[in-house]
Amino acid sequence: MVKYDAIVVGGGPAGSSAAISLAQGGAKVLLLEEKRMPREKLCGEFITPECFPSLERLRVMNRMLAAGAQKITRVSLVVSSGKSVDSQFARSPSDSTSALSLSRARFDQILFDRAREAGADCLEGVAVKKCVYENGSPRTIEAMMLQTGKSATFDASLVIDASGRNSRLTIGKRERVAGRRGSRLYALKAHLKNVESIDNAVELFFFPQGYGGLARVEDDLMNLCFIVDERTLRVAGGDPSKVLEASVMNNSVARERLRAAKVVGKWHSAGPLTFGKKRLASGGIIAIGDASGMIDPFTGTGIQIALRTGEIAAQAILEANQKRSSAIDSTKRGHSSSSLDSILTSYERHYESEFSNRMKISALLRIAAFSPVVAGMLAGVLARSPRLASFVFRATRSGKGGGVGHR
């Protein structure tokens, strides 16, 4: 059996980012993805300028552009009455004043292919069942090959969980319960055609039942992704078109934009949702991406956090490997408990530095997002103060993602 330095579970942006970074650093890494690429994911499909340094380090930026990524130069907040606040993108660590939008099917495929090219072993159609421990540390992943139904085991010194917000590797059953029944939140997404043009902008629509975003992706399609309360979902019987009519269409501008829209492909849904930081590790397994926590979608920074958590976790591992190889026999199997503790301490320190304030600010803004009265008042204030509007937009996107590895 091949023994890997690390096994990464989940082939989304976080998992592929970790696998690429580890492979580029000389580690032997296995990346496992349950689905077959390409596959769509529920996502706002919004790539902020803060992502660009990571995409350059991962060597995929030009591939994203070649795949049809759309340039986004401004963001517009629109409350139910139609009142809006516009903001241009402030100059970012990448020295860019525009964002990008690209479907997750293409985005994830590019990253997954890059991980394989970088030297990672990448397997699709692998359902991870559990992690087996040895001397208290994760060592073996037990899985099933979905195409054949056969069992498989994979051995590694470390396990990284990038399997998403409902991970069963690092997130406990109670943590997956997202609030009281009736008050929980759900998300829906679809690609649309025949949508009134919004040029190079992303529009955030607020309405009494929640909020959502609309932006152009490749192939002249628009991505609509929105969040609603549980009551709205139940009254609509879970029918996406009825949910749309009972929520997003209560925003006057959204109603005009979408009056002739047609769904291309199928609807995607997810929920109930939880926001904020979760555990960064459990039982010695490192959590990255949505498994480590979810920031509110209205910030547009979910993809950036996924990319960066993959990078900083990989950097912590590579630094520990360097120290270990110089201190002990490099053929010794696994990490000592002190080495694993060092990795987790480094990862958590950099995670807190980059994302803690953003999570707190997002939690405060969530109050406005689900209150039409507060949202309307905030829109009025921001409309009268462009400088304050720019500050609020930047507050949920600021971070330290511009440097190589850690900053």
C-alpha cells in the first residue's frame, strides 16, 4: 500500500488548493473526490480580487480566464423597494479593481486537474466512509469505489477534511443541526438565460424572506443563488420556481431582471445552513474550507476562504515536515503528537488572523440581511456616504491573502 504524507478528502477549491500546495512543496498527497468531475455545486460563483494571489500561486489564473471567467467591476446592493447602493472594487493585494465570475463546474475542474498535474494522486468517485486511528492519530481512510462498489483503504501520515459543511469526519451530529426547526435557512441556485443584462456587475437582492445574488458566468448565462427562510421553503412545497416567486420576486429590481428568465440545467439546493467558524480540527484531522466554517454568502468571499485555508494548512504541514526531516529519520512513519500539535497551532493562528474579524462583521451584517427595515435604513445611509459604503464592502473581504503561504 502506498503511504502518503497527506490524504485530502474533497476535491472542491479548498481540497484542491491544499493538494496543489502540498504537491508543489514536494509532499506525496492523495486527493479524493466523491463525485465525477465536472460537477456543479451550489455557489454564488463569485471570485473576489483577494483570490487572485492564491490562483497565481496555484498556477491556474490564466486557465480560469481562458475558461470564460467574466470580469465583474462593481457590486450593487438592492433592497426590496428598489433602492440601491453601488460600489466599485477597491484595489486589492493583486492590484486589481475587478472580480471574476465562473461556474463551479469549470472552476473546480481546473483546480482538480492542476492538482493532478502538480503531482498529487487524484481519484474521483470515491466515497469516504471513516478514518481509522493508530495510537490516537488518524492513519487510514476507509472508502468505497462507487463505480465498482469495492472497498478501498488509503494510508497517510495526516488527513485533511475538505468535504464540506456536512462533513462526517470533523463535524459532529449536533453541529450539523442548524438552529430550531422552522427558523433555519436554505439556499437555492440555478443558471439562467434570457435575463436582462446587468453588464459587469454582481447584484445582491434583499427581500423579506432572505437575500440572493445575480452575476454573469461563462456561456452567456447568469448565476442566481439565494437564501430563504424555512417557512418560505415549506409554504412553496420545496418547488424552486414557487420559492423564487415567493421570495426573490418580492424585490422590484429582481422581478424586472428575471421576468423572462429560463432555467438552464437544474436547480441545486442546500440546507439547513450554519454560518461562522466551526472546529479547525477534530481527532487530529484538519478541517479546511466549509468544513472549518462558513461565511455569509453576501460577503462573496467563500471561495477565497476555501483557497486560503487549503494553502495555510498545507504550509503548516510542509513547515512541520521540514523540521521533522531534519530532526529525525525521514523514513519514520507518521507525525508525532507534538508535530501534529505544532501543525494545528500554526494553522489556527493564521486562520484567526485572516478570517476571525470577517466572521464577526458578517454576523453583524446578517441582522440587516434578514430585516427589510434595517436593510432599507442601511442602504439609505450607505447611499449618502460612498466612502462608508466602500468601507463596509471591504470589511468582509480584507485579509492577508497576498503573500506566499503565511503572512
